[in-house]
Amino acid sequence: MGNMLEVRNLEVSFPDETDRIEAEPVNRAVKGISFSMKRGEILAVIGESGSGKSMTALSIAGLLPETAASSGQIVFDGCDLMALTKKERKAIQGKEISMIFQEPMTSLNPVMKVGKQVEEVLRLHTKLDKTERKKLVLKALEDAGLDQPEKLYHSYPHQLSGGMRQRAMIAMAMILQPQLMIADEPTTALDKRIQDQILALLKEINAKKQMGILFISHNLEVVKDFCDRILVMYEGKVVEEGTPEEIFYHPREDYTKRLLASIPEGKRTIGTAHTNRKKVLSVEHLNVYYPEKGGKLKQVIYDANFAIYEREIVGLVGDSGGGKSSLSKAILGLNIHTDGVIQHNTEHPQMVFQDPYGSLNPVRSIGWILEEPLRIQRKLTKKERREQVQEMLERVGLDKSYLTRRPGELSGGQRQRVGIALALILKSRFIIADEPVSALDVTIQAQILSLLKELGKEYGLSYLFISHDMAVINEMCDRILRLEDGRIYEEK
């Protein structure tokens, strides 16, 4: 079988933001890489944040930002995509090359029904009438493993679980049976069970349709079992490529070895005894409800009973849509639809979120964001506030130059460090960490987990640590709570 895709000396660069007048493209995100893909092959691209993985994928899909400058060749099915006009390339995009993204909630239009969004691809690339389009959409939703496709056709994205939204995106990507599907972190935000279902679906599509898949991921365990071949990228270059066997068991490059060494071992931590330790949180006979249309309440947590003690990390695991976030919001007083007892023995309990970019004010500087809680809660002078902010920023591994930057100017790992600093700035002793590393690559993930442990020891913190990655849970946590069918069980 011949090569379906050949990337030759691809370069992607961006203007230097310090000199907007000249706007010389000196920030090189991709530095002259070359590789190929056979028809029906599953090729993984791995590497840490900023290595050029996503920019390479966006180049192939024709979705680079307008500020990006690119050169080289992207030869797809014998045609150099870089030599085509926008109109000519648009005829290929979506029809022969499709893309699914990490977070379908931000990729799907929130005010447009799912069926219409999937149908839009057919409307743009075919001459089918409305009845024929709907028939194909229902079939695509069914092929993507979704029950009740007629009901989903008329549903909005927010009415679907994370796994269902990702399946809808896959239905959209495969409805025209493209030759190449680019999957950019398609399972990162999903729990293990849903993740396995999505990967099995992609494998099935690959086998049946001989559809090539360019699979970008920071989850190296997934890559090892899912892909035929692997490219390792670092600082915009391909530093190594080979089969999973070669990369995982016989890596040649030092960077690949360091990347593999960052994978959590998943060894279970043995927690210390609770004797003579105070409770920081006590939950008794807690029922949590979720408001639905028409003012109805749906119960998601039933008679929950557990406690978290000083200097303890308690893991919380469970399926997507099982109520983990609803429980977290109830504990922090963000969900009033509860009954039972929630007793805090610390002040200002805080949360570190999965996506700090979505939880940090994008138009404010990091200094302003960290100073704001001190302005509200404490009677401090401006100088005292600034000193505390700078001290906390340095404590999470960022220097004072970050005070004037905005969230959009930071990497994912840097934003997560700011999120941790924000949770600690009021000297909270209890923190809920809601999937704090699931969107980060393994090297940054290891740094953040190490930082959370280190700060926990230094400040005497207790965590409720939510994750779908059992390797991370086992490595981080003293005890594990499992949320299943709305009920809490402690794992022994």
C-alpha cells in the first residue's frame, strides 16, 4: 500500500509579538519536519506541550491561525495541499480530511441542535436533499455507537454527556467517509470506560473503512496499544519514530527516554492512620440533586457518608456524568439543591479546575487575578497584597515576570500553576482538585503532581482529588472513594 500522506520539510512560524510593526516570523513552532502515512495506518504523534504536535495537525487540516506562516509540502493523495488556493483546498477539507478535537463542547455550536451540525457537512459537500441528509445523519450517529439517534438529532450539545458529544463529533468527522481523520487528544477529558469505547470505535472505523488516523495524544499508555507507528516530537522537530515496540521498549533518544520515565507508575500509596488527626471535611447522609427543565430535580448522589482528614489526599473516581462534579459543587456550596450535612473545619475551601484557561479571566493580568481574592477577603495594603502574590507565584515555580502576563500568553502547565496559586492565596487548607492534570502532557503532568504533593506537605493541605486516570489516583492518593450509581464506596 502506497503513502496516502507525505509531509516534506514543513515549517510553521508566528510573528514576534515584541515587534508588531515588522512582524517577522521568528517564533518557529514546527521546524522542517518530514514524515509519511500509509493508507489505513494509525500514526501517533507524541511529545510535550509546545513540541509542535497540534500545529502539524492543523497544517494538514488547513486550520492554522491567520497569523501563522507556513512552508514546505503536504502531499495528500498525490496533490500538494500547500500549492492549492483556499477554494480548492476547502473542497478537500471536511470531505477527504476530517478532524476531531479534544473538547467537543467547545467545538460544537451550543445553540444548534446536534443533528443539524452533523448535517452541515453534507450540506456543504453534497447535493443531497434534506430527507436524504437526515437519513445519513441518523445512520452516522448510530454507527458512532449512539442509541436513540432520532432523539439525539433534536438534542443540544449540553444535553449530552462528554462521551456522547465526542461520538457526535466522530459521526460528523466520518459521515463523508474521508481518507484521513485527524484526532487531536480525542479521549483526554473522558473516563477510562468511555475512553476505551471511543478508542474501540475508532479502531473499528479504521478497520472497516481503511481510514487513516493521525492520532495526537499525551496519554502514552493509550498510544502504545492503539497505534501502528509513533512519531516523537520535541521543540518543533521529529526526534524519533518507530513502532510501539521500538519506542516503548527500545527508545534511542534521551528525550524519548525522559518522556517515558514521566509516565505515572500507578503504585498504590498507603495512607497514614487517622488516629489523632482532625477532620477537615465531614459529609453525612448527603443527597445531591441536579435541576432539570421545568424546575424538576434529578437526584445524582444518594446518602453519601465520608470524611477527609488533615494532610490527607483522598481520590474520587467514577464514570463521566456520574455526579463527581455535582458532589464537588455541593461540598463548596455552589449547588444549593442538597440535603444532609456538609461540615467544613477549615476556612475558604478552594478548587483547582481541569481547564484553568476557562476559569481564569482572559483579559486580566496574572497579578490582578491573584490579588483579587486578597482585595475581597482581607484588609491588606496594596504593597502587602503584591508581596503575598509574588511570594505565592514564586512558590508554584513562576517568577515575577508572569505578574503582567495574561492567561492566553501562558502554556497549559503554566496556567495550571496559576490555578494552584489562586487556590492557595487565601491560605486554604482544603482543596478540591478536579481533573487538574488530565489536559496536560506527561512531563508537565508529573511536575504538577509533584508540586501538589510538595505544597500539601509544606502547607498541611488536604485534597479531594478527582481523576479518571487510575495510575495518577494510585500514585497520589492515601484513600480512594468510588462513585457508582450515585453512591459512594471506599475502596480497600
